[in-house]
Amino acid sequence: MIDLNDHSIFMKAALAEAQQAASEGEVPVGAVITAGGRIIARAHNLTERLTDVTAHAEIQAITAASNYLGAKYLQKCTLYVTLEPCPMCAGALFWSQIGRVVYGASDAKRGFKEHGGELHPKTEIISGIMEEECGDIMTQFFQRKRK
């Protein structure tokens, strides 16, 4: 039985998605959405492949989870994402009414908190889960890009 309070289990799945993104030349952000202790959606950034600035991991995951559940609201779901959501993704998460957002690394430049963004009042936010691993994948990706 999975301990629903062991967020690292699901963050590792989000990190695997981030690794996939990096291998495809995408900014390495990965996300999974869970419901009832099961992963119901997996996604990573697809902005380069789709030539679409809105194709962030969180948006892709929200769409996949909504399709899976046949519902637009995700109140009983948890999003695990490797990087603090941007204001655009925070808006989508707000409208989805997602129950909980768990993220790894903070984004001091583009994160929703820096820009005054808010999630739905009933959404629980947990940060810093596997923060070092989530931050390292971003740092390494951009170091390689600059070479």
C-alpha cells in the first residue's frame, strides 16, 4: 500500500517526466496528477515540440487528468510538479480547483508566488519536496545549453 503522505514516490515519477523532457530538448519540467493514490496523468513540457508556449507540463497534465476523469474539476486530485508553477499554470490550476499542488524547486524568477498568483482557496500547497533533485535537473539542463 502506498503511503499517501510520502510525496517523494510521486515526485520521482514527475522527475522521470522532467528527464524525458530534457532528453527531447524541452525545459525539464515534469508533472503527474494522482487520484486515490494512483497516477492518472503524466506529462512534461512540450513547448518546443508543439511550438506552443502554453504546452507546459502542468497544462498537459490537467488536460490528461480531466480527460481520464471525464470532469473539468480536480478537487480530489494532487499535482506533483518538479518546478513551482508559473502564473499561467497557476491560473489553470485555480480553474481546475485541484485539491493539492506539491512542487519541488521554487522559481524565484517566473514562479506564481513571485508574481502575486494564487491558487484556488481550497487548494493545499506543499513545496520543497525533493527540492535539490528538482533544482539540479534545471541547473544541469541550462548549463548544457550555454556550452
